[in-house]
Amino acid sequence: MKQSLIITYLLFILIMYVHLISLLHQKNMWRKTTKALLMPSLLFLYIIQIEQPSLLIILALICSFLGDVGLQLAKRESKQIELFSIALFGCTHLLYIIYFFGSLSPYKASWIHAVPYLCALFLIIYLYIQKRIQSAIQLVYAAVISCMAASSCLYMFYHNSIFSILVFTGASLFIFSDFLISRQMNEGHQKDEIAVMATYILAQFLIIVGIIG
């Protein structure tokens, strides 16, 4: 069993490494193939280590996988596919929110500890969207991912372990990754793509490893 766990981690790390290298050297075939394999390999890593996997986490990773594939198709097809992919990532965050809050059910007043963090996030988003958010969809998405980060903050407070810190760190990296994506979409910063994928992959990995722990 221990060998199989090591293999699942190595498999994910290998796919991540090949993907980032393919981005660096602009190898489109490898880039597309490895991007499509990232979330399935992370899902496999999660399922093999949990006796009773959460349907919420499984669905979150499936939505991320479909969003990854959709964004690749959107480059060749239409704006509608891009918007649908963004909606799928929004579903990923909603599923994480439900999972995090579900684990806090015994703590009736626990939400109060996340209020300062949530307010700070919305302030940052407000200052940013004045110039850069160009649609209601982007605004809603920004609000959803802020709530996801706030719920992970609660998760960290009440589980109080190194693993819950990993979850919170992953959620924070998700915000940074999406910030870079918004720059790509609105300002054409294509050089951010490696940073986008590196932070996105690490975000998902830390969240899942933290939940497993």
C-alpha cells in the first residue's frame, strides 16, 4: 500500500513537471495532454488515500478537469466555452466552500473569525475591479473565490494542524493564480502562463493533501 501511495504522488509530480517544461519550451502537444491529465491524477491520488472519499471533493476536481479542458478549447472555439469554463471553476470553489463549512458544523459561531479576512479580500478585489473586471461574471467569480478562501481560513482555525494550514495556503494560491489569469484575459500578459499554471497546480495539490491529512 505504501508503494502505491508513493507511485500516485510521483505520477502527479511527473505530470506537473512535464506540463511546466512543455509550457517553458512551447511544446503544444505535451502541454495540452499533460494539462488534461493533471486533475485526473490528483483525483486518483485523493481516492486511493481516503477510505470514504467525499463526493464534494470528487466533483470539485472533475469540475476543475472540465474547466481545464474547456479553456484549451476556448482558445480555438468561442467566448461561450471560455465563460462556461469559468463557471466550472466557480463550481469547484462552491464545492470546496460546502466541504469546508460542512466540517465546521459543531462550531456555530465559527464564521465570525473569518470576517476580517473576508473584508480584506473584498477590499482588495474592489480596488482591483475598478480598472480590470469587465463583466458581471468576473465580479461574481471574484466574490465566490473570496468566500472559498474565507471558508478555508475557518477550516485552518478549527482544525489547527499543519494540514489545515496547507489547505489555507492552497486556497490563497488559488486567488493569486486567478489574479494572474485576469491579467491574461484583460491585459494580454501571456508571459504569466507558467506562473498561472504553477500556482494553480500547487493550489489544488496543497488543498487535496491538506484534506487527506
